[in-house]
Amino acid sequence: MTPRSTNPRTRTIPDRLAAIATAVAAAIVVVAIAVGLFLTPAWVGFEQGRSQAAAWTGYSEADLRTATNAILHDLVLGPPDFAVEIGGTPVLTARERSHMRDVRGVFGSFAVLVLAAATVLIALFALQRRRGRSDRAWSAIRSGMRWLIVGIVVAGVIATFFFDVAFEIFHRLFFTGGSYTFDPRTDRLVQLFPFQFWSEPTIV
């Protein structure tokens, strides 16, 4: 019996579609892992220190951690109340809490996308493995990583030189106009997470 050729030119359309789906799914999963690392208390605390969040808020380090960890908990695990108080005073206003619930909604949609991508990746890899074509699955994953590297480089350049514009476009795409603008002189949300807090992780 003549073995099947693994030459990409001889692959059928379903094979090519499976390879594309595998590559895209792998890239989405890797991006999700990277985003998850930036949501850890260790990283958030480090970046808040660099962006002087304590000075902006006037909180002690203990109160800053209490407020931040509660907000992260509500964002990632829920429920999305964002009703943490310091000294009996709510940290966030009703408008800030509303925005954070919107953020939670975006995170929820992204989580569904990641779950779907992970399912597709596992299913397609298992299918190729059963067919004795694990090399095709790994080849597709490598292609996905190459394209992801290109995308990260492009995004890194944009974040480095045009962060303000990119930040605004992102928020216009995912949030209602005006719902994400806050005054750093008075609003705790942007004092807890100053501009530098977002720009540096984006570049990283």
C-alpha cells in the first residue's frame, strides 16, 4: 500500500480548513494564557507599584491590595458586584461599577471563545492523531504560532507608538461611547489602574 502523501499541495479542502482551524485555535489559546498571567495579583500588584496607584488613591498598601483583589475577584470569578468598601466607603461609584460589569461581559465573551478554541484544538488534534497524522496537527500549530508572532510584533509596535489611539479604538469597539471615560483626579477606577498600568503590560 502506498502511504498517503503529506505534501500540502495534495491536501484536500477539508484538510486545509482543519489546518487553518487548528492554527487559529492554538493562537487563541496561547493569547488567553498570556492574558491570564496579567490578571494575577502578583503582576497587578507589581504594575500598580510602578504606576504609583497608592499615591493616586491615597490608600495604604493594605487597603490598595484589599480593593484591587476584590475587584479582580469580581471580574474573574464573580459575582460582578464590584461593591468593595474601604473604611465603610464604596471604592467605586455606580458608574464605575457599571463599566466594570461591561468589562466582565467582554471577558465572559472572550472566555467562551477560548473554551470553543480549546475544544476545537483538542478535537482536531485527536482526529489527526487517530489518522496517524499528528505531524500535520503539529505543523498547523507551528503555523499558528508563526502568525501569532507576526501579530504580536505588529501589536507591539502599535502599542509602543500609538497606544492612546489603539486604547480608544478598542474601547469604542467593545463599550458604549462615554461609558469608559473617567477623571483620574476623582475617579478611583483610573486611580487604581492608572494609564501606565495599561500601557506597560500591553507592550510586554
